[in-house]
Amino acid sequence: MIKKLIKASAGTGKTYRLSMEYLNIILKHQYDPEFSFKNILVITFTRKATAEIRDAVFERLEEILTHQKIDKIQYLENLAGIKLTDSHFDYLKKIHYQMLIAKDQIKISTIDSFISRYLKP
């Protein structure tokens, strides 16, 4: 079941928006023991965009965890509709560590890759 669909044309800030939405989804499931970042699927058209989004997720997460970019924290708080607390930061640190260990399980792929992987005969 599709939970969130983001469509946008070139130059509209998709990479930034998608990376922040990715983190928002993680935050919204902080208290769901069944949730994993492996449950998030991002599909795009090109391998270049896939790499850019993957890099942006890690970059945004690291900026937020190190409190380097207050504007990114505020943007995420607005998306999530919450004020980030130490508990949220601890959870994001835990997820960040899990993502670093299992980078191959982050589901950000092209449409072609998705179809090839999941719709094999």
C-alpha cells in the first residue's frame, strides 16, 4: 500500500524534500517496534537521482544529529509536527547506525531496478 507519493518536476527541490520526508517517516515510527528503515521505498527515474537522494538522506541526518544546521532541524520539526527532544535524537542516532551497517538494505532505486527486483517471473 502506498502511504506517501511525492511528484515534482525538475528543479523543484525533490532531493531535499525526499530526504527530509524519509527522516520524517522514520521519526513518525519511533514507537513502532515493527518499523524499520527497510520499510521505506523511494523510486526515481535515474541512477544519478538515486545516488543523490541516498547521499542526501545521510547528509541531512548527520547535519541534524550534529546540530550543524538548525534550519534542517526546524524543517523536520515542521514536517513531523513535533519539537525534537533528546529521545528523538537518540532514536535517529540508532537508526543512523543501523542504516550505516545495512546500506544495501536501503530501498532507494530506479523504476527499472524496482521492477527487475520485485516483479521477477
